[in-house]
Amino acid sequence: MADLTLARTGRDDFTVAADTRPTYFSYYWNRLPPLAQVAIIFAVSRVVTTTFLLAFASQQQETWQSPAKPDLWTFSNLWDSAWYERIATGPYGYSSDLPRNDEGQVTENAWAFMPVYPVLVRALMLVTMLPWEIASVLVATAFGFAAAWVFNRTLALVVDRSTTSFATLLFCIGPTSPLLQLGYAESAQNFFVALLLYLLIKRQWLVMLPVIVIASFTRPTGLAWAMTLGLYFLARWWMHAKGREDFPKPEVIKVMAAGLLSALAGFGWLLIAWAVTGVPSAYIDTELAWRIHYTGPIELVPFTGWFHGATFWFGQPIGAIIVVLFVVVVLGVITLPVMRRLGIEIRIWLLSYFTYLFAVFFPQSSTFRLLMPMFPVLGAVAIPKSPLYRVGVVVVMLVGQLVWLYLCWYTVEGDWTPA
């Protein structure tokens, strides 16, 4: 199977024309081991992002979450970080009684946030006696570095070293890259996504099983990964039927087992919330509580949230047109010829995760954050080797980071919904 073989061997048959003569910098850079390269990229990117955060914090007015001009640790734990703190420090974590308003509707509560990240932060707090504000950032940053490293190793399986290195840089400085060091679970989610893709490309099915479970209780990942494995199974089966690649029965069973486990894990948190609260729809009702301000009381109907959101923000028919165009653009990007360089596994993940978001998500300021697990697309963005192109992409990424911090993290009067 051509695409699958490309993913496993790192063939680079479509090299973009460029001057390949090594510069002084590239000569010494390429002599560094990959881990050292990633460490340098991550460290420098964190200095840049921390500088941005400090600049915004110095201008921050007093809010319900922080004093005026908060320190870095406090400013790194705004918005939903407060929910993770409640889970980690108690006693206001996962309650058996769902909070409700006067109309009996479930309101925002901790069941919307999964336990792996706050439990790990709590463990660090107990061992080091650090406060939440510091421990949460340390855990998030550690996962951020781990995500960058595993992403680098995953791309190394499918593209050349220069592309891998540049894509790692883009991952570390992208518009939502501050999340790699903020008190959120996104850096942990990105680590597990990169690890799952690495294991899929390497076909390490047994190692993948515990990762599936942990990832599914970090951020909603299980159902998207189940779809990924389902599409992967069909692709392998089709190629086997065409006589292009073997798909032995033991591997068939392993892929099916991993897919089934992922589907079960994807529903696991819903079942736990039901068991603890006694309300079958506890988790879904909790998630819907975040959109009730836009839509009013509403049931979760798959593939309608984006249209409801577009109606709120733009009205109709413009809203529906924007949604359709956005979907067409995303699908068009995933199917671009250059994307074949990344192998079928990464393309299937991008399609599956976007389909999951389109099915269940309601667009608002969290849209940018929730799209972050599609970061493997950066492997394709990083392929052109023109210095002018690469400098331009870096500038765009850094500007995007500033825009995201201003719109979705820094709090101003009339701010829209939390990050």
C-alpha cells in the first residue's frame, strides 16, 4: 500500500525544489541529536511565549479571576483552569448532585472536565507542596515538551529531517501554542494524540491500548480515535483485497480490538458521570450548559451545533454559507496532494477529529483551542524549504499567537466566552 508504506519508511519522493547547500547554521544544527534540537526549539519558544504572557499580564485589569497586573503563575491559570483546580483540590470537584438553575436546567460544572490532568497536578502538589498555580503550569509545560518531542519523532517517520524540525518549531510557536504551558489539559491531549499517531504508524497495537484509555480520560479523544482506527481498518482491508499489502488475521484482530476499546473509552466518562450522579445525560447536559446562553434550552443533535453557532454570530443564510465553506476548505486541505506526504494515518486522524468536532461542538472562542489536535497538518505546512517562505510562516504564527492571547486569554471589557 503506497501511502501506508510512505508513512512507515519516511520516503521523500516529492522534495520541493530549493537550494540544498548547507549554511553555517544548518551544518551545526543538523549535527545535533533530535532530542537536543527539540529541547532548544521548545526552550526558545517558551521564552517567546512567556514574554508575550508577561506583556499581556502587565496590562491586565482586575477581573473576577485575578487582580490587576497578575503574576505569571496567576495569569497562566485563567478561565477553565479554575475548574481543574476545583477537581484537584476539592471539595468542589465531581459532585453527585448536578447544579441547576431556577428552570431546572443543568449549569456549568466540573463534569465537563476529565480527570487525568488535574489528578497529575494534584500528585505533584502533594509531592512538592507547590500551590496549584505553579504545579499546573509545570505539568502542562512538561506535557508540552513531551508533545513536541513525540510529534517530532512521528513526523520523522514520514518526512525529511528539515521538514520535521521546522514543523516542530511551528507547533511550538503556533497561535494556540501558549496552551503548551497554561493550566489546561490541552498539552497533555496533544502529547497523547502524537503518541497514538506514532504507535499507529509503527503498528504497535498492544502498547496503544493503555494510551487509548488514558487519552480518553484526558480530553475527549476516544470517539475520534475509534473513527480513525475504523477508517484505517477499511483502508488496510481494501489494499489487502487489491493485493497491494498483506493484512494478516492477527493484525486484523488487534486493530479491531483497539478500535472497540477506543469506542468504549470514548463513552466511558459519560457512563461514569451517569453512575455517580444517577442522571443518564449528566455529561451531555453539562456540556450543553456552556451553549445555553447562545441557543437557549436545546437537545444535542449531531452536526447542528456549527449551524446554531453560525446563526448566533452571523445570522442566516450567511451563517450556513460560512459553515459549508469552512467544511469544504478543511476537507480540501486534508485531501491536497501535499498531504499524501504525511501518510494515510495522519490524514485519517485529521478527518476523524474534524468530523467529531463538527458533530458535537458549538463554535465560540474555544474553537481555536479545540482545533489544536489537528496540529499534524503542520507537517505539510513545513515542507517548502524556501527561506523566505519559512520566515513568513514563522511571522504569521507569532502574530497569530498574539491575536489568540488578546482575543481568547487576556480579559477585556465585553470579552467573549472563555478560552
